[in-house]
Amino acid sequence: MAKSKKKWSQDVAEHSNAMDLKEGVFKSDDPKKIARSIKRSAEESDRRKSSPFRAAMSMLTFYINRAGEQLSKKRRGTLEKAKDELRKDFGRQPRH
């Protein structure tokens, strides 16, 4: 039997060279906690290829897109709020 092939997005999430995220960071119900954790990871990473803000926002957006329709409306809302918190944490204007 052939070995099952992983989706490229799963491989990227597991082996990304961008930054190391705290395990379970996306499972929190607190958008501020999610944003702080991602920001910390982005700032501490010496492997990212862009600014800490861009790396953090890209990782959050990647996770949301990868989860797609499997995210509940409430969960997606929490993660979208985390984007605004991330913008605030980096001194940028929230979109909403």
C-alpha cells in the first residue's frame, strides 16, 4: 500500500522555516492571547524572511485559510479579532 501523501499546507505548518509557534496557540478563545503569542514567536524567530509583523500576520492568515470551512463562525471570528489585536500590538490601525 502506498504511503499517504500529506497536503502541502500540512507540511508547511509542520516544517515551516518561518517561525516556531507555541503549541495550541490557535485554540485559545482569547484573541489578545493569540496575537501576543504569535507576535512573540515572530519577534524571537531568527529564521523569518520578512518583518515580524508580516511574518505573524502571514502565519495567522495561513492558519485561517488552511482550516477553511472547518472553522466554526465563532472560531473564525475569534481568529479575525486576533488579526486586529496583532495590528494593535505592532502599533498599526485595526481594520474594523
